[in-house]
Amino acid sequence: MLNYIYFFFSFLIGLSIATKASVPQVLVTIKPIHSLVAGVMEGMNSPTLLMSGESSPHTQNLKPSEVRQINAAQVVVWVGPSYETALQRVIETPKVGQRIITLQDKPGMKLYPMRQGGLWGSHVHGSEEDHSCGHQHNDQDLDGHLWLDPDNAKAIVIAIAQELSVLDPKHQKDYHTNAQNVISRLEDLDQNLKEILMSVKNKPYVVYHDGTQYFDRHYKTRAIGVLIGDSHYGLNAQHFLQVSEYIRVQKVSCVFTEPQFPTDIISSLMEKTGTRIETLDYLGVGLEADRDAYFVMMQNLASAFLKGLSDS
């Protein structure tokens, strides 16, 4: 009897190892996307996360160990040069046999140019036009925070399931079943967030750096400008004074910062306006890197909006 049990469990372990061996080794750049990919791969293998989110993926310098991780992966999933700018040189020179999945180029993805002019600064070129059809954009103009629209999250899940099914046809049915489960969770999440955010729709707020456009467009929240005058590189004094005056005159209730950017200096500078300071974390800093991270991150965003914009 003991021999039978031993051989039974040995068989199960061997089957698990064989299954994982046939599944591609996938590396994902940021945690929200990693979460969606983990959902598609559930029960087969776990993707590897490259960046935890403590630093901005726009400007983060890669460590040699991270370059090695990218080079060793069979599949690399990233938003694209519009977002993980510092990774472009490494990722766009793939190793032989390596598959690069660039999400900004996938069908069904809504893409928007970065907001500019007035309180947004003048760091980009382009229009507010929806470029969801045809992908006519310049990477430098494109807003890469595309995962913050749940419809784009669904498009990501579909794209990943299709890509992995081609690379690993043995598990095609599993990928597509998992994808449908993730999409169902996204639809439930979306409905829940629409109800939660109903009371703060169209209430003006200011962000340190513009990362919320996709969330704003989908949920009708309303950022009106940024504290910095360009996308990523610190405060521009003249622009900051312009935005601060607008906040004071218009009685904007909240300025949102991010974990990757300084808070103390913002709190000090905004003290005279009486404006609330809250944090928006759309990279899931501190969250477990698993299939639930995207959903927790989006719920936390909604909670932050309620806290910052509710009348109390």
C-alpha cells in the first residue's frame, strides 16, 4: 500500500514537472499586467515579475540582473515604448527564439495621446483624439497607462491567451478557459467600481504626473492638470505656481501623488491652499504579485478617489 501511494504521488509530481516544462517561461514588466497574465496561466505555470513598482518604469534604470532576466525569458510581455521607456533598447533587441508581446500594438486596445496644454504642460505633441482604431500614434505622444481601462484589461487577457496558445498549443483550452474566468472577474470589478465612483464623477482633481487618463475616460473621473510641467522629471516652478493658483481659485479638493514620487515637498507647497493630499497607486506597490493584484489595485484606486474627493 505504501509503495502504491509513493508511486502515485511520484506520478503526480512528474506530471506537474512535465506540464510546467512545456509551458513558456514568461516575464512581465509591471505588476498589474503580471496579475492578468498570471490569471491566464493559472494551473500551468507562474510568470515572473520584472519591476515591483517602487520606481517609475518610465525612467527606471535596469540592473544587470534584470537585463539577464529579460534575455533569459522565452516570452516578454510589456506595454511598449510608450511606457517602459528605459527598457526599450533591451526589449526591442530580442534573443533568437524569444517572443516579445507589445500590448500597445494589440487589437482592440484603446489608445490615447497624452493630455497636454494649459494645466497639463506642453511636454508632448498630439491631440485628445481617440486612436483606438488603426494605432496611428507616435510612441513619445502616446499615454502608456492603458491597463487602467478595464476594457483594455480584457483585450490584454485575450491577447495573452492567443499568444500562449500559439506557443503552447497543448494547453490552448486551458489558456482560453482561464481567460474567460479573468474576463468575468473584470466585468464584475468594472460594474462594482462604476457604482462606487458614481458620487465623485466629474469632480476636479490634480495629479503629480499624468497617469489616470484611461481611468478618467472610463469612469468619468476628472483630472484637470499636473503639478509638474513635463511627464516624469520633477517640478517645474512656473507651471507649479500656475496650477497652484488654479487650485486655490477653483477650490479643487484634492491633489493626488504616487508612491514613486516625493510627497513631503508637495504637502508643504500645497499647505496654503488647504487642499487634501492623497496617494494613487496604479502599479500595486506593496501588493502580492499574483492573479489578484490587478483587482486589489483597482479597488484601492477607487477607495483613494472616494477619500480624496468625497464631501466631508
